[in-house]
Amino acid sequence: MNRTQSIITKYFKNSDLNVGEYIALGGFEALKSVFKNGKDYVISELKESGLRGRGGAGYPTWKKWDIGRNRAADEKYIICNADEGEPGTFKDRELLEKVPYQIIEGMIISGYVFGAKLGFIYIREEYAHLQIKFNEAIKMVKEHGFLGQNILDTGFDFTIKVFSGAGAYVCGENSSLVESMEGRAGRPRLKPPRIGEKGYLGKPTLVNNVETLAAVPAILSYGGKEYGRFGTEKSKGTKLISLCGNVKNPGTYEVPFGITLREIIYDIGGGIEEDKELKFLQLGGASGALMPKQLIDTKYDYEDLAGKGFQVGSGAIVVADETNSIIDFLKTVQDFFFHESCGKCTPCREGKRQLSKILTRISEGNATVDDLKNVEKIAKTMKYASFCGLGQTAPSAILSAIKYFSSELCNTVEGICPYY
Ligand SMILES: Cc1cc2nc3c(=O)[nH]c(=O)nc-3n(C[C@H](O)[C@H](O)[C@H](O)COP(=O)(O)O)c2cc1C
Ligand code: SF4
């Protein structure tokens, strides 16, 4: 099996393509094929491809689009989610930098299938330079007749606007994102109704991740069935990963699902910096669990990872060598979530405050056995009782550390450790 693939990333080698070059290389051919073959063709190709949303939840894209397109409404919207707030994740930034036209093509196709005339791309504030670049790309695409009124004489009108996030991690969650676009504080909504039914301005709204949308024209050009041959039976195709931390060759790579983590770290990533020992990986960003080195022969796909308590999530793979302290790592992760909690629900708001305090005591050598007991209790309460995915996943690193690195935590207290 080839370690990396170039389907979604096929234009990465042609750095900084302008719109004319993109078209000359086959750009917008997928859109033309959609206008020619119709919406059913898109749904069936996406179904064959097995594409699942790349924003973290992994919901089948064809299903989301199929349900959405059949919802009648006077107005509908599509949103490309470029909030990319998960620490350790940078693959959407790479797509925005290298292939804005491919993302735009994916957005036009999604707008056409969903029945929207207006689409937004919600780009995180920290990517301010990419907001400028994306606005220029939109202008160029419009000049070439793929955006605006009556696109390619099909009668389809479509406009794209750039919306700037304001730097909150929770705004990557689709209902908080819509709340913030409507001018309110970015806090998640109670669901149902889901955003697909009642989203931006109360209208049906289709939210997809940058990678998902960039994958659509690439898959239509490559062929859904052919794309679906990569990967495993249930996790079909390829995934962009953000490989970083103590690895020799950090970067964004497109890998087929089913590759092992060992192959990712040692063959693609070149191994651990300064040839040190691997200690653990954090999968799926700061909200992901810590995988100890003895599990790195696990296959990288939705099912194999979930079976062992891990997740693909955003595609981040943070590599930590033997010199990293679990306590310091947990503290850094928890401080991030303490800062990012929106404050709406008690388990997350208060849980994070308490976890941060206790982890500080642990890192300063002032913790007690009761502190360790409380860490586990609070982490479990947050996991099961928080209102949204942020609070539910924030304690993943802690709970996995209790499972795999208990001795390091136990060594910080006097007395009988509750984790043994
Ligand atoms: C706390 C939180 C943060 C999220 N951040 C992002 C993000 O930065 N980008 C993203 O695409 N999805 C993010 N999501 C997932 C979105 O809610 C949503 O599922 C996704 O954008 C749907 O697109 P997809 O079907 O293409 O994956 C986040 C979810 C949660 C709970
Ligand atoms: S879990 Fe609760 S406090 Fe935390 S971000 Fe979600 S809604 Fe806000």
C-alpha cells in the first residue's frame, strides 16, 4: 500500500495556482459534470466514495446532503466550516492556502445540490491573511463565470461570502458557529432542531468542513467507486492528517484509511526527533485521548480507533517523545479547555476550573490522594453531563492518562493511589 496519496491534495505540488491554471489543470470540470448529470449523480458518487464528514463527527456526507436537499424552504444556506480551532490541526489551513479554488468548487456543488443561493466560509480570525486570499479567489472565480447569476447558463445563482470568526474554539461547533454569525455570543444551541433543519436565520443550513468540501470535486473527478477502493470496508478513501510534535517530518499528509500509526509516524514522519523513544500520541487534537506507544500498530480508521477508545477527529496526530511529562501535557491541554469553555453549562464551566486547579497542585507536588480521586470523578461528570462536544471530549486526555499512565500520576501523591 502506498503510504501517501494525492487525490484531494492533487494540486498541492502546483504551488499557488491562479484560477486560469486551476481551470487548465481540470478545475471546475467536476462542477460542469454536476450540471450535466444532475443532483442524483452527486449523491450516488458520494455514496460510492464512502466520504464521511472530516470535521470530526464522521457523518456520511451523501446522507447529510440527501436529507438536506429534500427540505423545502424559501431560503437555504451552506457554510464551509474553516474555524479549525483544534490544537495540533492545520490541514484546513493548508487547503485554504494551496487550493482555495477547489474549496470554492466544492462549495458551489454543495450549494447546487442543497438548493442554496448563498454560501459562507467561516474562517477563523487567526487566518486573517487567508480571509483576504479567499476573497480574492472568490472574485476571480466570479470573473470566470462560475459564481454569480445564471452560472454557465444553468439558471443557477450562487454567491459566496467570507465570514470572520472571532477566535473561539467552541464556534467550530456548527450551532455555536451559526449563533455567532447571527451576532450573538458563540454558544451551542439545544438540538433538535438541528442546523440542517433550522440553522442560519432559522433556515435549513448545510455545514461542512473545509476538507469535506475540497474532497467533493476531487472525488467526482476521480470517480466515487475508485476513491472508495482506498481505505477499509467501513472507512473508505483517504484522510488528511496534521502530523506534528516530536516527529522528524511534521506536515499535512493524505493517507489511505487503514494505514497503521506506526507507518504514519516512522515511514511518513521519519520517526521521532533525535531518534528518541516514542511515549504517546494524541489523536484528533486536544480533545482526543492519549495512545501509548504499545498501541501504535492500530490501524488508522474510524472503527479500529473507536474500538480502542480513540478517534480520528480532526486528523491531528501529536507525537510526544519519552521526555514529555504526562502531568505537564495534561495541564497544558486542560488550561486550553478552561480558557475555551463558553460557560453555558455547569459540568464544563466548573469542572474545568476545578481540574485546572487540581492539575496545578499535582504539577507543583502539592496534590493528595483525594485530588486524584476528584480528577477522575470530575472528568467523568464532564464527559457524561456536559451540554456540548467541547465539555464531553475535554477530559479525554485525562481519562486515557488514568488508564495508560497511572503510575506517573500516582507517583505525585503519598498514600494508596486510587488508580491502582
Ligand atoms: C467543540 C467543537 C468544535 C468543533 N470545531 C470544528 C472545526 O473547527 N471545524 C469543523 O469543520 N468542524 C468542527 N466541529 C464539528 C462541527 O460541529 C460539524 O460537525 C462539522 O463542521 C460538520 O462538517 P462535516 O460533516 O463536513 O464534518 C466541532 C465540533 C465541536 C463539538
Ligand atoms: S460543554 Fe457547556 S460550557 Fe462547555 S463549551 Fe459546551 S456548552 Fe459551553
